[in-house]
Amino acid sequence: MKNSFEVEHRLGYRIFWWILAIALLSGVIVSTVQVILDARRVSVDLDSQADQTIAMVRDAATQAVFSIDSELAQQVVDGLFALEAVRLARITHPDGEALGNRNRPLEQTTFRPVTDPIFDAERLYRTPLIRDGDPNIVYGFLEVHYDTAPAARTWLDRATVTFASGVATALILGMVLYFVFHLLLTRPLLRIVRSVKQVDPEHPDDRLVDIPAGHQRDELGLWVNATNNLLVAIGDSQTRHREAEDRVSRLSRYDQLTGLPSRDTFMELLEQDIKEARKRNNVLSLTVCGIDDFKSVNEQCGFRTGDLILQTVADRLVARLGSTRFTIARLGSDQFVIVEKGLRDGFQAADTAETILACIGEPMLVEDQNVATTATLGVALFPSDTDMADRLLQSAEQTMTLAKQNGKDHFQFYVASIDQEIRNRKQLEKDLSQALANHQFHLVYQPQVNLESKRVIGAEALLRWEHPTRGLVPPDDFIPVAESNGSIVEIGQWVLEQACWQAARWATEGSPLRIAVNLSAVQLRQPSIVTDILETLQRHNIPAGRLELEVTETSFMTNLSDAVEKLHRLNRAGISIAVDDFGTGYSSLTYLKQMPVQHLKIDKQFIRDLLVNEEDTRIANTIIDLGKSLNLSVVAEGVETAEQEYYLSQRGCQLAQGYYFSKPLQSREFETFIKGFHSQFAENNA
């Protein structure tokens, strides 16, 4: 092996000297050609300069000869001597007698022995002097002698630089070529030889010859591959078995879609992180991240789009948090987990949670369409919440699940009462699944009053749940649960059936009131929702114009085009569409322009402090003015005082509902209220 090393090095040095010699010779040849070409150009420039100079003074010289004006002739000659290269200038008669004459000696320089053979010591230019009117008569001659030394000096300086730079460039290029040769061949060969020496003859497939970087597909790579094939053939069965084990390990330890650690691998890493945090007495945060409405994305856009979104989210998390302080993994489905180490307190964890929300919230381009996603985070801290790895992850997961019930695109920290809250929610889900079958639901109706005519023109049907042990359960508690587990679809259809039945009954009794029913975002996403609603109206023989569907702004945000298309179909059938809780969500004129909306409902939180809170008053006024400009009727919710009713009426709000008129009533109480309300109004105006 020693002889092999010596031969390799000698070959490299020989090639170095060959490259250097060829580069030097090439540089000399190229530089010489450039110098020769430059000399030709300088020679041509000398002749061209002389021609231009003679042409400039020819007319004056001709005039001097024609007029036999020796003074003018001498002025012309003296003028030529302003040029450094002019050695002799003379204006003569045809017989050779000089009319003007001047000369100076040739410039004596050390380089004349080199340049005179190339450019001559001096150049003679002689031209006849004639007049335009007598082209055949020669009046004299203008003779100019040019000293080539100035031009030769410039050429020689340039030639020296050209020659030196050419040779230097050639030498540098030769060095670069040798360096490239060394990188591409000499050094890889040396590494291959060293790698071959490290192969264990007893177990040749344990350590194969390394392919030099960048040579996977050239001759060196083929050579190494051929050598490796021979080595692998000796222990082929063992190698295949080992590769199979490695593949199984990889599949079990890493998520195949995102490349992030799997849950089991993450738990091992979490144990190590907790051990290190305990040793250093640091705080550690564990954040479980769940993408909001991801199931809807899969249903509406397809699983491929969902997979691309998950890959994009994983890439963003790694790019934004890809340092040793963070451990990132995928728990499954749409859930990711992030561990941040070395914290001082929980405030840093909050900052990281904000970063994660912003990272996921940035719009992403998926299959030529912009997709906006949000996420909800649950955060647990070590050691304040728990000091066990499995319990820490469980706490964060439970917190994330609970946080999703309170909204989207936010984070929530683990609290000590979370276990009880989770158990309560589970029990609520169980009870809710039996509520419809056990006839625990009923509807109440809140009147909607025309502020101008002071007539009840409709009612909003509101769902109530009378729990056998808990009593009346607030809708804000059980509606989000029903939307989360999908039972809102069945419950919403029951509400629609009951409301339409009641509207039909009132119509037969002479009170054809408009009935308003809330339409959940989950219901709106159902493919058959339009057909279900129209068939329900037909079953109860209710005109479509007597039904109003109330949708919130957030209910059509997930898939705007699909929601708008369904609402347009319902509106074309004659059903009115109202935007509920307007001003609390993603209020946008773009959405209002696309949606077939007839009514805007001002959320009660802006009416509650009307005339007390300047900002709420300004928001209510803005919504009323917006409704007027878009030719939409505006409904004020939560009207509780006469002052509010009067102010809204004066501002141009058409409809209102609230405790000032009546609380939500059961059907019989509602009928009694209408009669009393209209009678009282008639008496007040009598």
C-alpha cells in the first residue's frame, strides 16, 4: 500500500508540471499574438493620424503656396509641431524650393532597437497641393515626417502589461486546473485507497468503500460501486436482513408524511428533555398544536390537499423553530407537538405560542389555490403542571381539546381544574346524545318588532335544553359540543321541523309570521342541506318567504364558494338570509357582496352599552349606515331599554328584538304576547 501512495503522488506532480508548462506556453503564444495584433493596430493608427493631420492643414498650405506667402507657410509648419510625433514639416514649390520648413531630431530612447524594426524610426508622408478649381495643376508639396517613438512607447507599455498579464493568467489557470484535477481525481483516489484499507476481510459488508462526494455518477463512482458489489456479495443475506430491520425501525420512529419523529420516538426524546431540564433546574414547555377544522378541509378539498397542508405546516415549524432548543414531532392526524427547553418562565412559552400561531396562520399555496389555516394550542409546563413525561403530554392534549371549544386561532395554558372540565364535557356529550330521543329539547320564540309600525312581524326560534338533573343548560354550553361531534346536524333538522310546524299553525290561526332559524356552520357544510330545507318547507306547506335563515360570518369562512352557492340556491327559492352577530367576526364587504343577504343583525354586545359606550354606539351606527347603503334591513338584538329603542328607531334601524319587548317565550305565551302588544299599541295611538 505504501508503493501505491508514492506512485499516486509522483503522478500528481508530473501532471502538475505538464499543466504548468502547457499553460505557460499557451500564455506566451496568446500574449504574443495579442502584442502583434496590437502593433498592427498602432501602425494603422499612425498612418490614420498622419492623414487626418495633413487633411486639416492642406487647404492652408495650398493657399500659402498659391499666394507664395512664406509667412503663412511657416505658420502652418509651426502649427504641425504642436503634435509630439511630428519630426519634420516642410512646404515646397514644385521645383523643390522650401516656402516653410522646420525640423527637430528624433527622440532618443532605449527601446528604439526593439520598436524601430516594427514601426520604422520615422515615417514620411508627402502630398501634392492643388486647388479645387484647377485639379490638374500642382502648386507645391506638403511633406511631414512622423517620429514613431511616442506611439511605440505606448505600444511597448501596453505590450508589456499584456504579455505579463497573459503569462500570469496562464500560470493561475494552470494552478487552478491542477487544483481542480486534484479535487476531482487525485484526492478522491487517495480517499478510495484509504477506504479500501479499512475494509475488514472477515466482514467485508460491514464497512463498504465510500464514494467520494460528487463522483456518484462518474467513472470513480462506477469503480467504487463495482468494488462494493463484490464486497456485498460475500455477505448479501446478512445485509438484506439488516436493511429490513433498519427500514422497520425508521417506519416506527418517524412519520412518513412529514419526516418528523413519531409519537413513540417523541416520548423517548421528551424523557431525555425532562431529565436534562430537571438536572439544570429549567422550565420546559410542551405545546400540542391542532389545526382548526382540518376534517372539513379533507372533506371539501380532498385528502391530498390535506396531506400537502400538513407537510407545509411541518416544514414551517421546522424552519421557524429548527434549533436545538426545540423538539418537534407529529402526534397523528392534524396534531403536532413542540417542546421548548431552557425557559425561565411561562412568558417565553406564550411568545413561542404566538410565533406558532403566526407561522401556521400565513396563507399557503396548495395546488394553485391559496388556503388559510389556523390552529389551536394547548400548553403545559414542566415542572409546575407535572413532572412526568406522559402526564405532561396528556395535560397539553387535554388543554388543546378544551381550548378548541372556546374558539379558534388561540392558545391556552393547562390549569389544575382541567381534569374536572374534561370529565364534565364528556358527560355533557353523553347526555346530549340522548337529549333528542328523550324529548328534552324545546323551542322558545323571541318576537321581532318593526320599529316604525310597532308590529310584531316575526319570531326567532331559539333552542332550549331542559336537562333532567342540571336544569336549563345554556345554549353557549351545549351548541359548541354539538357542532364538535356532529350531532348539531340532527338537532338542527329537528329545530327546523318544529319551527316550520309552529309557523304553519300560526298561519292557520291568522298570524302568518316570519320565522327565523339559526343555521350552523356544520349544517351548511352538509351536501344535502338545501334539499333538506326545501323539503321541510314543502312538508309543512310553508311559503319560502316566511322562513329566514340566520348564519354567522364564520360559518362560511372555511369554504366560501360552497357556502355562497348553497345560500344562493336557498335565496332563489325565496328564503331570506340574515347575517347573525354582525361585527363580531370577519366582517367584510367582499363577503356581503357575494352572499345573498337581506338582513344584518347587530350583535347584542354593541346594543348593551348603546348611548353609554361611545365605541359601541359608533359601531352600531356604522352597521345601520352600511345596511342603508347596501339596501339591507338591520335588526338590533338585545334591546333592553326605551332609550335604546328610541335611538335605534331615530337612526333608521328597521327591526329589533330584546327584553324591552319580550324575553323568548313558549308558543302559547308568544301568541298571548302578540295580542297584548298590538292591543297596547293600538290604545296608545287611539
